[in-house]
Amino acid sequence: MRASQPLRVPVGADAGRWSTFHGEKTLVVAARTVTSTVRVLECLPALLHGDARVTVVFAHDPTSAFSDGVLELLHDAGCRIIPWTQVRQAEPDLILTASENVDVPEGHCPVLVLPHGIGFQKRVPDSRGPRDRLSGVVPDSLLDSGRAWLAISHPSQEEQLLSSHPKAAGRTLLVGDPCYDELLVSAGRAEAYRQALGVPAGHRLVVLSSTWGRTSLIGQDPDLAARILAALPYDEFRVAAIVHPNVWSGHGSWQIRTLLAPALEAGLMLIPHIHAWRPALVAADVVVGDHGSVTLYGAALGKPVLLGAFGSEAVDGTAAAELGRSAPRLNTLGDVREQITSALAAQAPDRFAAIAAGAFDRPGQALARLRAALYHLLDLTEPTPAPPPALYLGEPEATGAEVTAWTVVSTVSPTAEPDTVTVRRRPATVAPYRGVNAGVSTNANEDEDEDEDETVGRFRHLACDERERDRRLLESASVLLGGAPAASSMAALRWIEDALARLPGCRLAATALNGGVCLVGLRDGRIVEAATTGPTAAPGPAAAVVYSLLRAAAPLDGVLVTLRIGARDEDVALRLCAPSPGSGAD
């Protein structure tokens, strides 16, 4: 049998000869799953802030079904890693973990188990046998040893735990929830986080929250993200998804992205699962979730919540189960837009306050209480009497693909002065899911709209950016849009001429110029200059105005039109310019 590898710096019998820092105590972090490892990484730096007396090593336990990605996470964080088989040789003074399922080696050091969710609210498969178990509870053998300490966030969790696991008596530590405290500290930065994610001003952010397992939001209804994107106007909403790390670890990012491809092509922001979910949740205007902890965190932050799924594995008597009884359900086969806008209109920040009060004890004090417990178990005095720093969450990075094809409904209202054109766009790649959602057959290639048939003054069309990769969509577009502002008017005219020649089915082509002006070329050779007062120079809205007036046989020269799109009104001034080169028009 090959001898085990020797322990290296900073632990081991000979480590003192080679170490730069000489700690008094050794803390071993048991890293078994991505979820549990992230939870420790998020709070441990604040607990040990500036204290050289504690040497920290991370021991990798590869026995979980969700261990994939743990080593990469630890390496990216710069952690010193030892194999789990060497934990005993490291002679730890304390083992810290947020995974209750680690096989702790024999010894005398205490084991502090942090929750990686909110309490003991869910039943999960037991890796030690064919049955289910209560999430968060360590094996009875570790409780019998007197070494285990279970951190809890509310006194009710101790009562719940003792009713099902009497051996946990005297083994709990009431500390609160550091993750919830971080969310609370950062709650006032929601708008900054929305901007960092790329959510345009005036848009609402819908965050989908899914735990793992077949009864989760994504497990029960993988198409829901696409159907929600199909239901919501593009100029009023953005949609993001927070998916549990166990889904990423168990199935891999390739499978997730392939499954969600229609939604991702329609602009779904798939939030990185390591740390970015927290500012993304703070940024949410409304949460569509399930029985996972992220949904409960959102409710506790005062977000409107709609439940798109709710698994039977949620444990009665817990805050999660109470949320399942109190939060409205999303009827995924009904009018999704109406349900989401109604939830936003009825927003009451204190609606779930009683549920939050039953899940989190003394918000704002969790890190201080957890640090006191940690140093007590290490048999060290706390470094300073001051509490650990309460830090804002970092800004998330923008994610999500740029949408390059839209189904557009426009309505011309000539009764106002000036004329008003109302434009509503939805991503074309999810148009078929609109039919699933509303019981309407939809085909973007035939310029059909999800809402209504064409009537007098109401029109529908397919608009594509020239960068659209789906040839079927591009060749079916009635309106073609330039992908970037043209360098000059002549460059814009040449692009228009080429675009109309390449796509004979296209009625008009539009490209932006610098300064908020767009040039729109018609099939008959006319060129319309559209000057918009709004903040964006993207050609899509202005092109929709010209298309609508063209279909309505309205004037295109010397007119001022009010463009109503999303929650804003803009003035669009139109005038005819010289025809495009080579058009043959007089």
C-alpha cells in the first residue's frame, strides 16, 4: 500500500521549520460540497480578520454527490488544501464546516457545523442509505461523541431539532444568520446592483430562484424562464435566474445552459452560483421561487414573492413551510405578466415580516455571535472587543446575452396631438413559449403577435439585429437593424442599400448615427431621418415608429410623433432625406 502523502506547510509535525506564520491554533475547514464551502468562505474572513494566531487549512472531502467544483472553488479562493484523509494528522483544534454529512475522524477537537441554508427546513436523500433525512442534522454518532455544535439562526430551530433528534440537546449555538445580515446591510444598494447587472433604468428585475431536486422550480418546470420572458415586455422587464449550486455541481454548466438556451438567447441573466446570487437577490424587484432558502431570503428582504413550485419535502412548522402557505402561487398557464405586475403593485415590505422574525434571531448580530462561539471553541480570546466589520456586498458583473430579435406590436393613435405610437417588444426566440403560456399559437416567422390580431391602427412585425445568428429569423424579418452606430451618414446609406439587397423580404432597414439620430431606409428608396429625444440611440424603437406609420399610410416627412415604449414617452421627429444611392428613385 502506498504511504499517504506527508503534510505540508502550514500544518504537520515539521511545519514549524518552513512556515512564515506560526499560529497558536489550527482550524480545519471541511469542504465537501460547493454550497457548504461557499457558506464558510463567505463568513470566515470576517471572523478571523487580521488574526495571525489561527492557522486555517481546507480539507477536501470528495464523497458527496455534489463534490464537483469544490477543488476549483478552493483553488480560486487561494486556499491551502489537504486531503480529507490527513485531517487527523493535521491535529486540528477545531473543525468548521457547513456540511452536516462529513465523516469526522476520531479525535477530541470540537466540530462546529454552520447551516448552509435557513434552518432544518427540508428533507433530502440520505447518502448513507436509501431513506431521506432532515437537512442540516449531523449523524447521531457525532452527537453522541459530544464534539458537535450546531449553529442555529432562531430558537425555534432548537425546539424543532430536539423533537426529532433528542441527542442534539445541549449541542446548539444560537448565532443568527450571517448571510441574512449581509443581505440586510446591502439592501439599500439595490439600484446600484441593478445597474451593475445591466438592467436599464425604469425596468423591473424579475429573479427566478430555484433550489435543487425534481420538485424545484427548474426541476419541475424547466421551460418557465422562457415562458416568463415570452410574457414580459422587453422594454419593461429583465429576468435573472439563481440556480442552486447542487444543480451546477450535479449536472454541469453545459447541461444547464443547453436546457435554458431559449431563455438565455432571450436575455436571461444566469447568475453565477458562487457569490453573485446575493447582490442579484438584493437587486430583485420581484422573486419567483420555490421552497429553497433563496426564496425565503427574498421574502425576508420584503420582496414580492410568487411561488412557481413548492416541494413536499419542505418540513412542517418551519419558516419555509409558512412561506409556502402564505405566498401566492404563480399560475404558469395563466397571464404571467398580469400576475407579476399585480404582485409589484401590491408590494408590502412587511408582508412576510412575521415569517422572517421566525427564521432569524436578532438580525445584525450574527457575525459577532458566531465569532464569539468560534473563539470559545478554539480556546482563544477574541482579538478585539469591536464587532466584525459589516461589509456591503460587492457589485455583481453583468451577464446575459444581448437580444437580437424581437416580435413587435405597435399601435398608432392618431387622435392625440402629436400622433402617438405605442411599441411593445418581446424576444422572438421565446415566442413559441408564449403560445404554451397563453394557449395561443405563435410563430415569429409569420410576424404574428402574442397578444392580439392586427386591427385598424395595430400592427405586428419581426425585427432583427443584423447580428442575429438564426438565419430563419433573419430572413423572415420585416425590419433589419444595424448592430452598431454607423460612422457617417454615407456609411449608413451604404449599409441600408446593402441590407435591403441581401434580404428581399425586409420592408425597411434602420441604423443609428451618433447623437440619437437613426436613418431608416424603405424598400421604395426613401430615407427617413428619425431624431429621438430619449437616452438610447438603438434603432429598434425608431424603426418601429416608421414601420407603424408606413403601415398606417401616415405622413413620414416633417412630423413629430410621441413614442410610448415601456414606462416612458419620447418625441421622435421624422423627415425625409435623399434616397439611398443606387435606388433609382427620383
